[in-house]
Amino acid sequence: MNQESVYIVAALVSFALAAMLGAAMLPVLRKLKAGQTILGYVDKHVQKSGTPTMGGVSFVLAAATVTFVFAKSHVAKIAAAIMLGYGLLGFLDDFIKIALKRNLGLKAYQKIIGQAGIAAIATAYGATMTGGTVLTIPFSGQSVDIGMWYVPLSLPAYVATANAVNLTDGLDGLAAGTGSIYFAVFGVVCSMTGAASTSDGDSSLALFSFAISGALVAFLWFNSNPAKVFMGDTGSLALGGAAAAVGMLSGNALLIPLAGIMYVVSCISVIVQVIAFKTTGKRVFAMAPFHHHLEYKGVKECKIVAYYLIVTAVAGAVVLLSAAIPFAL
């Protein structure tokens, strides 16, 4: 079986596992009354209060299982471990929310410490792996070894990406939909460039990416509007950690903000909102992140999700072009 077939099989098996886990978990979460409490000021989502959360467990476990079983290179397994680490942090956050019946779980400083700790471990691994500090320059086909500059690039990349994906998880199917495209794109990029390949050509990070993408498509069955279950911080932090891992460990860190363009929009809109309000007392957006601003301006939820997916797909096409150009030169 050639590598392309292996990637397809990995995506399909991950899809099947996530679908089965999701179907099995849903009644359990309902029975445990693991419902999401909606923040009081998100008045357009009050009707969603009580929807089961922590559904991200299904696609995280499915993708991790497929990666550990099918991947030949240890790099993919490290990436899966990073995903599980961020997922565990998110699980603790979700558990506290459910136990206390409120939308505030871990304190902000606790989240940052946890995220930074995992980022430090991931960065230490990336900085010491063979070729780990080599950075690909998009559209040029050139690479440069950034040496110890890898550390100040990697640490904030993990923390920022994890939080950006977490912020994007605000509408039914939004984080899962954009994530499925993001990881499919990185799967193709890693396959094309042979990132972290073994001697027989197995691009382990491509397999990892396709496994996550397949699992997310299955999760959309339950999470698309109207959502039967939310991924919770269990899923969104895990996705953010995985999104950073495939970029950093494949040497394609500069493609993270392009492939994840809507994650960047979510993050920047919050930063701008906070700075503007603290300095002028006025808000730039009706509500941040930006997808909530669009809601308050009257754009339907399904439309917003569609817009985000379209922009992510177009950005993904640009990313694929950046990877393909060097082969055409």
C-alpha cells in the first residue's frame, strides 16, 4: 500500500472511531448532565445552555489512537502527545465548569501556566530533534536553520495558537469545520514536502494531520447547527496544540497563521477590543471574538460558519500553492 493510501485509510479509520465514540458518548454526557452553561452576556446563545460539552474527547482520542497505531515515526506520536496534553488541560477546565455549573473553569493564570508548560516541553523536543530548527520560507523553496531562535518562536506559537483556536470555538461547527480544512491542508503540505519522513517515505505528520481532519469531519455530524454536543475546551485546546505542533515540527511555522487565518482573526479581534476598551472606554466591535460581532450585526450563525470555512479553504489553497511552487521551479 502506497503512502497516499495509508493517509486515506488513517483519515477513514479516524472518522469511523470518532463517529462511534461520539454516538456512544452523547447519551452518557446527557445522563451525567455535562451541560454547557452559557455566559450571561452571550444573549444570542441562551437557548444553547445545557447542551452537553466535552465532546472533543471523541475526536481527540480517535486521532491519537490512529496516530499511535499507524504512524511509523516517533515525531507524529510526539505531536499526538502534545495534542493530548493540551486536551487534558482543557478537560480539567471543562470538568470544573460542569462541577460548579458555571462557564468559568480554570483561572486565567492556571491556563497560561499549563499551556506554557506543555509548550516548553514541545519546544525542547523540537529544538533537539534532527532538523528541528530548520524553517521553511513559504513560496521560495528555501529553508533556513534558525538555531536557538527556534525557542522564542516556538513557545509563543504553541500558546497563541491554542488560545486562538479556543477563541474560535464559539459557534456550532466553527472550530471543527475550520480545523478539518486546516489539518487537511497541512496533511497535503507535509506529504508533499516529506516533513518528518522515515527512511521509507512515511510522512508521519501528514498521517497525524489527516487523522485529525477525518475525526473532525465525524464530529461535525454532532456539532453542526443545531449542535447536539460542544467540543469544549477539551477539544479546542487540543486542536490548538495540534495545530501548532504540525506547523512547528514540520518546519512550516510560517504557514500556521495563513492556514489558520480565521484563528488569527479571532485572536486579533479580542486583542483590539481589549486594548481599545481599556484605553478609550469604547468598543471597536459589538462583541469579540469577531464571529460574535457578526452575530450582533444580524448575520445568521450558519452564514458566519460558511464564511469562515470559505475563507479558510481559500487560504488553504494559497498554502498549497506555496508548497507546490518550489516543485514547479
